[in-house]
Amino acid sequence: MSARRTTQIFCASTLYGAATLAAALDSGCFGRADRRILLVTNNAAVPETTPAVDEAEGFERLRGRFDSVLSWNETISPLHPAGWTPRGSDLPMLQRHLRRIWDLGGDRVELALESPQVTPALAIAQLLPDAPVTVYADGLMSYGPTRNKIDPMIGGRVRRLLHLDLVPGLEPLLLAEFGAVPEAVPAEAFTKVVEELSGPVAGAAGPAAAAAAEGPALLLGQYLAALKLLTVADEEELHLRMVRGAVARGHRRLVFKPHPTAPDAWSRALVDEAERLGAELTVEDRTVLAEVLYRELRPALVVGCFSTALLTARSFYGLPVARVGTGTLLERLTPFQNSNRIPLTVVDAVVPPLEEGGADEPAGPVPSVAELNDLVAAVGFAMQPKIRADLREAAARHLSGPHAELTRQHFTRRRLTVLDLPGGLPIPRHPKVRRLARRALRLRKELRKRSAARK
């Protein structure tokens, strides 16, 4: 009897994710396999108008690591990857169908997924129910708690969490409730993959001349309005603050890397603002990774809000970085359990502000690794107190400790009160009084919603 064939399926929705997988493969994070499939998912609102991962510039240089590339969008067409999960009654039929069309037969399948708590990763895990799962995290969200409660039949299959070591010493919280073991993908492997994506960078004048010339300030756009974290006007003002802050620091050459779906009008406003201030701004219109630009431009400063690329610039490339807007977003981010909160917390804590002395972006002391782990654990518990009930003691310790006041902006008084944590308002112990207090809070919230709707 012949041994079963092993097929590894790697799911990727972004070029950054594909690069992370390539680095993990190069550094031996995955065992031997008879076949390796890259399953591409395009989760854009209108996939037909947005290039998929395998159509991105530089992807062909990564393709050789996989035996074949499949499209999840084509597999489930005309359904949208972000909105479809199989019905329970259809699972046996769809499981057989998937094995047939992907030529899996009786293969032993291993999965590498991005976010098993949401589609499309959730759907893929359901359709391959016997496959052990490795979750790989390609950004700062790996340091935060799992955003939704996961079915134990899926969460229990997660063996480990592969992540880039963006903040050395900081322990990821993601999927720890299932015993997933964090494993860092070596930074050297990731930067080597970036070299493949960017190719040669020395100009005609040679590498010595390129090194002697000071690079521009690189401004990173994120398009937070699309996530409803800011209004369009507020995000445009955020980018203008990047321009003003960089010029105030003495930079006269600026490069803006917009989010691929951001409006063109934003870029025009930034060019005009830079010109008004006596600087020159160019817009990077290629859909390349920010890390590719780090190699090509060797920027003198990288500016962003809470992009993961700020931490790759600092930790992997040794570039100076600065943040803008984290204080404002920490105040506005709702609900409290929004999964962007931990990336915001980490960047606000470890990256210095661009605008020195700014009232809304205060510069505090950089926390030690132990202090940062305590802060992230406290915020993580406040975000997901049911999923990570084990972090209550760490949260109470941080919030009653000597660093609590320095990190108070990361918590809301209401959240601390609801969870009965240090820093919250005293909670009446009589049941009737507590019911009245909860009713008053609900009424206040409803009135705010109605007021906002009228506006």
C-alpha cells in the first residue's frame, strides 16, 4: 500500500502575506510536502476591478515556491469570498467537491491560513475539516486577541502562529486560548524575499553615490476612511499633517505611497501643500510593498499612522520612523474591541510622534519589553474579556501599577467601569441601583446614536 501524498495549501490575500509565506518556506518553517498550492483570495469589495495577489508586480519572483496557484474567487464564483460560508447541511457534498476539483483525492492536507475567525479562511477550514492548521499573521494584529469566538472544532486544529517579529520580545495574544505556539519568521528571510521583489537598486552613479545622498521622507497612506475609522476629510487632513510635519523637520524631498484604493484627489492636495511649503512631493503609483521602497529609496524618515510598515522600517531596516494621528484614533475607535486597537496601541507606545510637542500626540517614555507586554495584555483583556479571561490579573496589575497614568489614553473610563477594573468609576453594589445605572448607560448610548443619525 503506497503512502498518502501530503499537500500543503497556503492561502494569501495580499502580496505582503505571500512574501511572509515565502520567507517562512525559505527558512524551513514548513515540513516536507509532495505538493504545495498557493490559494489566492481577492477580498476587495469589487474583485473584478482590483488586481489579485498573483497579478501584483513582482509576484512571479515568488511563484516558483509553489507547484500551482489556484483562485478561491474562481472556486466559489459568483459568490464573494468575504461574504460566503458553507451551510452545515451542504458541507459533506462541498468537501467532496473541493477535493475533486483541486485534485486532492485522498491526500493528507495541511493548511496555512490568515484569519480563521472570518471568511474566507473560515470557509476553507470548514471544507477541509481534517487538515491541521498553521495561522500566519502578516502584521501587528498578531499581537492582539482573537477578534471573535472561534468554533473549537476549528480553533483546536490550530497548532502554531507564524508571525514576523516586528517588536522583539512582545508576545502575540492571537489564538493563545487554543494553545497555538507563536513562532517568529526570521527577519533575514523576509528581507531576502523583499530583495527578490525589488531587484537591483543601485543607480548609474553606483552604490557609493546612492548611499551618500540622503533619502526622501516616505509618507505611508492607509485609507482609514474605507474602514470607517476616520471621515474622508479627517484622513486627508491626517496626510496633510504628515507633509507639514516632515517639512518642519527639514525634509524637502517627500514621497507619498497612497493606499491602492485611495482617491487621486488626496495625492493632488499633498503635492500642492508640499509646494506651498517649499518642498517637492512625488506620488509612488506602483502597487509595491513599502519594504521594496525602503530598499530602493533608503528614506531618511518613514511617517505613518499605525501601519505595520512602520515597524518593519524600524526593526528590519533600521530606519527612523514617526507616527501621526494615533492619539486621535485611540479616542475615536469604536467599538472598544475593534481589532485595530492593538496595532494602534503598539505604534503609539513605541514610535515617536512626528509633531514634537503636539497636544494630541504626546511623546511618552518608550516602555520596556515587560511594560509593553503588560500594556498589551491589559488592552487585550479589555477588548476580549470573555475570550481572554486569563488576562484579568495582568490587566488589573498594569492598571493599578506605576505606569497606568502614562498609558491611560489606551482605555476608556466606561470600559474600565463595565469590567470593574482599576481606573473605572465605583460601581454600586445594590442590584436595583446597578440595573438603573445600566439602563441609564443604554439610554445615553441610544440618544447619541439618534443625534448622530439626525446630523
